[in-house]
Amino acid sequence: MTHSTNLDRRTLLKLASAGAVGSIAGCLGGNGNGNEDWEGAVEGLNLGEDWRARRIGAADDWPIEQRRQVPDRQNDTTWTDSGAFQSAAENDVWAPPDGWDDTAAGDVDSITILNHGAANMEFDPATLAAHELFTEQTGIDVEVIEIGVDQANTREQQFLSSEESSPHAFNVDGILVPQFVQQGYLAVTDGLYPEGSYDPYIPGLQSLVQWDIDASREGMHTYGYPNIGEASMGHLRPDLVEEQGIDPSRFDGQWTWDLLEELGEAFAGTDVNAFAYYAGTSTYLAYSFRELLFQQGGSMVQDDGTVVMNSPAAVRVIRKMKEWRDAGYVPSDVISYGEGDIVDLYASGQLAYTTAFSDFIPRLLQQYEPGTEYQVVVPPAANAGPSPTQAGLVAPNTTSINRFADTGEKLAAMLYGDLKLSYYTQWLEFTYEGNISYMDQVYTDSAENDFVTFGDNIGEAIAAGQLELFPQMASVFQQMLSPVQRALQGEMTPQAAMDQVQDFVDDEINN
């Protein structure tokens, strides 16, 4: 099954799950116990009744001037004292459906969610806003297990494979969603998506949550709701670039790796690196590898559904990574870089350019003067490859429900999913935290009311974003980390490194 969607001027999500389905699905156990009971319990929540008015229409009662009354991200620790939050709660910008408290969810005091990182004002303020409104409107507390993305991916597999009932819900990295669906770990969330309910959202939402590869069920079903969606942007220091004799305006519009390498030469011998990439963990190597592959017009999933990791374009990614490291264009310790490292390096003035996700922007706007010291640009195109194109990476993840949790907690997590699909949450994700909004109306409303600095450039970068997903993708990048690091250090050739990865792919996915 291959998902291919065009998100108008925003995001291209190409989510492919072909190739591995036939070989894996037949090996899965039929963990179908309680399917009908679960579906009946969900019906009692009445999530399909007046869903549009509850999730979206109520935003008409949330005044623009009060939406601007947001917390100080540097000093505040809660949303509850802000005008934006109080107005949203008073006007029921989101409220649970009538009758929900007559279900097993009404007996739940708290739910536990495994979150990627800290769900606080500093690192994940829009998620904190969702948690606090959920508690305000339902009386159900949200307890958070805060784990970094790399560790979270491992811990989630440990929790779910042992069929533990808690945590009740998880942030699931996009590359793991099809794998967890195949393994029968995730509860079906069809009740959140009545007929017509995808219409207000970007098409990538349906492609992210809807799959037909759960061996315990027949047909298409959904397995979660949006947590966050990030898109990589080009982040440029115009002042530093100009000091080295390069006109910053050359990064506007069309540009390629040629300019990136010119930047590297310009900063040679200085205490600032031209740019950087990730190669220290499998999760973050996957970000940099895919971005550089997409900039060549390359792809991992072929038209026949097979996965190819040693194509000329894929090998070129590793070869260029090595060339740039050997030339000193990037720090030599990129082979250890993981979550937060490049962001911290850029924020400390040691990088002239980097690609990083859009939630990086609010932090930099507090640190640098927009236009003169900081600029958002569309990432470059390659200077070689099958079809060079300016491209970044889209990295969505879901919140999905633990199939083995108790019914009451699962129902409460469904209510939380209704909130995550609401205008309130999607508005704050985009306008306050800088993430993608899955809801189209947010882009229109924020543009009309001038809420977002660099809004046009952000929109263009999101439109250039691409993503591929396929089952066992996380395992592929785990296998890829060691040979790629060895290739970057000259211990094997880029071709040999990717041939080794392809051997794993052929044995585990393409067979």
C-alpha cells in the first residue's frame, strides 16, 4: 500500500508501506480480542455528534485579541493564567461531547502519556496547552512520561511488546507507526473520524493515521491522531554570511549544494562552521539522510514497492557527508550529533546555516534580529541526482493509544484525541510553537491576522517538505548507523556501507 498526497502549497507526504506487508502480516498473532467491545464502548462517547462545531466552529468565539495574550515562554510555566487559555476555556473553544462522563471514561482520574521530550513551556508549550485545557474541561489529569525521541522509540517497543497496560498513550514517531500497526500494538481510533471529518485537515493526516496492515483486522482503520508535525527549514545567519563576502540574498529563491559548498570554503579557517548534519543516532541520521536524498529527487521506496537503500542517490548522500566532513565544512564530531546538538550549536553562533525543524524558529526570534541576523529560507536542491529539487523533510508523529490499556483510560485517550484534532490545539501548534498545523483554516486565519514572522518562507519550506514511511523503517536506520559512521571516518567506502544496509533490507523487507 502506498500513500501519496499533495498538500496544496504546504506539504508533500509520500507514505509508502509496500513491500513488507505480505511477508510480515502472515506472521502476526491474531490479537483481536475485544474488537467489538471496544468499538461499542467508543460509540458511547458520541465523538461523531457535532464534531465540526465542537472542534472547529467554536473557534469563532475565541477573539483574536485574546489569542495574542499568550504566556511568556521564558518566564511562565503554565497557560492557565493567560488570556488566551482563559478565553478558550470560558468560550468552550473545545469541550468534550455530551454524555462522555456516562462512559467508563467518567471514572478515570488521570491518563499517562509517554511524550517525546519535556511537555513544558520551554520545550513543548502547545502540548502543555492541550494537557491543561483537557484537564480544565474534563477533570482528567494528564501525567507525562518525558523521554527523548531515541530513547522513547526503544521504550515504547519494550512497553508494548510486553503488553503492559500503561502508559495509556504514546507519541509514536512517524517511521514507527506502520510497524506498530502491523504488530497489533495500537488501538483503533475510527470513532474520531466520522464521515467527512478529514475535510478540514491537510491530506497528510489521513495518510499518517490510516492503514490496512493490521493482521488482526480487515480493511482500513485509523490508529491515532496528530501529536505534532515538524517541517525542516533552512536557518541562515545573514550577518555571518555577509562578513565572509557572500551576499545573503543568494539564499532566497532557488539555490543548490554549490552555494552550500561555497559557504564551506568561505568559512574555512574561522571559528564558525558553514553548516552541519546529524550522524550520531539512528533517528537523527534518518533525518539528515532523507533530506539529502530528497534534495536529489531520490526515493527509498520504488514504484514496485521494494525498498532500495544503495541507489546512486543514496550512496551520493554518504559520499557528500564524508566530503563535507573531510573538508571541514561541518564539525568533525557530527558523527556524535543527536537531539538538540545542532540547534544548540547554531544558537551559540557557531553555524552560519543549518536545516532544523520549524519549532526552532520562536527560540531564534527571541535571540536574533529577524532579517539582519536571522532568516528562514527554503532548503537547497542538490547539484546532482535523478531530479534535483529544493526539498526539506516533514516529520509527523501521532499520539496513539495502547491497545492493552484498560477501557476507561483508552476512552479518555480518545477524548484527548478529539482535543488534539481541534482548532485550539492546531492554532497553538503553528502560531506559538512553530509546528505544522494539520488544519487548513489555521494557515488562513494566521495569515490574515499577521501572527507568524517569516510566514511566506515558512509556507514555502513546508510545501517543499517530503516524507516516506515503510514498515521496519526504524530497523533499517538502526542497521545503517554503524556502517555510515564507519564510512564517514574512512573505514569503508560509502558504496560498501550502503550495500551492507541493502543486504539487510533484502533479507527483512524485500524477500
